Amino acid sequence: MAVAAEPSSNWLKARDELLSSLQKQDEEQSSLPVFPKQECEQKLKEKFHMEEVELSFESQGLLSAETAIQEYGEHILLQSFLANPFESGEFYIVSSEEELQALIGTIFNDGSLVSYFYEKDRLLGFHYYFVAEICKLLQESPWIPSMAVKVTGDVSFSARALKGNYHVIKVSCRLDSTYVRFSILVPETTTQSVYHFLEEKNQTFDMQKIDLQTPVTLAIEVGFCQISEEEWHQVVPGSFILLDACLYDPDTGDAGAFLSIQRTRFFGGRFLDKQSGTFKITGLQELQAEEVPEEHSEGGPATPLPSATKVVAEVARYSLSVGEFLKLGPGSVLSFEGVHPTLGVDIVLNGAKVGRGTIIALQDVLGIRVLEV
């Protein structure tokens, strides 16, 4: 039985994944981080030499493309963007020539320059500057640090590229006494990609969100083997299942065991005697976690067998709290009252108890004599 006194990186990773699956789920975990509004306002002040800058954001929910653009009139400007590293990162910004002209007038505060940029071709030149600054502002902000945004394609004067519904965020920017508006249109596929990215990024657990009284179940495993579907269907009461590994010696009564949670082994140890059920942890299990489906509830049906699967000989299952689990380590002693392999084992297939048996020796091999199945 390969055990160690100190936790390996694999052991710590398995423990953290377990704790992460148990932490309290709340809206914060599946919501966007708070946008750093004040920081962006300060950057805009410095860049355009403004006395006052105020950003406001209004979520307008899921709207049709037609509804989302109608307030911008006939002279709309539609620009597409791509945000990485999301699986799907397409989104749009819609504004109007009138809004862009208002922005030009506020930034330059010079009649001749304003008139210069009001011409159509030059207005588009300023528009490219405008959207480039939006990309830069998003990338330099600490909102989503790994996000990169780029412009895709040319600006469009129609909304023909928009299909279906979009999550719409209306942005209003006050630059001194002038207000400039635009809307961000985000497809549902992009929204889901962003949330999925953030969920994966936040997989590390937060101890503050874990209820230490949450119960977990330790499975006490003394043996296992691989078995094919054909072999399993031939198992009946009286059958002998040969074990590939077994930590119990039926001749002497000496017994070791693995302690697993959700079919990942965390500890190895041994029973101190055959009567009391006292069990001492001797080390941390060094085997890698099995890539298998989640454990079924007791008494639930086993999932269909693949071409080969694992049969586990379980002595019992023991409930303890997360707080108690975190205190366990080499030298810890647990009391499994009335539990020992001499009293028989449960036959567990795909995480579900499917039978009962006893471990016996046949010449020089060990296996389970099936009593119930």
C-alpha cells in the first residue's frame, strides 16, 4: 500500500477539488466581477483633460436587435468586437453619427477641428480611434485581467448583421456637461462563454464559503479488481471474485484499508484489532484519483457496465464532517465500532452497493465469496 507522510501535489489537488465541490454556491460565483468604474473615469479625465467624468451602466435585459438599436435613429454606427480568451467572444457596440459628433465637440472644444471631423470620411476616422480607445480601456482595467479585446471588421451603417436577441447594456458617459451614449450588445453564446470561463477560473475553494459541519462519507476499502461485463453477469451467490489487490489476510485477521471520499483515496491505514473497530491512519494515499462518474447513493442502481470496470470490497461507510476530515492525517485514530473485514464486505460496483460477501483465501489467492447479489 503506497502511502506517504506528507501530501503530494496530486493529493492536495484532489482535496481542494473535493472542498470546492462542497463550498456554498451563491450568485457571486456565477456573476461578473464588479466593473472598476471609478478607475476608468479617472483615466478618461486624464486622457481628455476633463474636470468631471461620470460613467453609468444600465442593463436592459435580453432584447431583439430591432429594439436594441431603435433609439439611435437612422444614422447608426455598428462595430463588431472579439473578446478573448472566451470560447465565443463576439459582441457589438452600437452608436450613432450624432453621438459621435457630440463626443468630438466635447473632446476638441475647437470649432474648426469639429467641422473637420464632421465630414463623413473623417468621422469614420475618428470612430476607429474611439473604438480603439474602448479596447485599450477594457484591456488595461483590472476587470477581467486575462481578457483581450480587438476590433473585427469595418464599421457598418446598418444593423443587417444583427440576428436574434442580445443582452443589452446601455452606457452613458458624462464628459463635463456633455452626455454621450452607446449600447453594448452581447449574444447569448458569448454570455455563456464568459460565465463558463469565470466558473473555471474560480474553481479554487474559499474556506470562508465551506460549512465545516457539512457531512462527507468515508468508504473503507480493503480490496478491488477489474471485471468485464460478461464476467459480472455470471456472478451469482456462491461465485468467487478474484481480487487484484487485497489488504486483508483472512488467515491472520490482519487488515489494512484505504479511506476514500467520492471514490478518491485519501488515506491508508490499518485496523488495530479485530474487535473494537479501531483504525489508525498510517499515511496519505499516493495513488491518483480515478477518473470515474460521481458516487451513487446507497442502494441506488449501478450504472451500466463498460467493457471493464472496477469492483471494490468495502468494509463499511463512515460519516464525518468536513472539519473532522481536514484534521485527519498520519497518526489519526478513528473508531469504526463493530466494523472489521472478518464480518464481511459490501460488493460495490460503479459506486453502488450491489451485493455482500466475505473475503477468503483459495490456495495462494484472495477473493470475495459472494453471499448476496
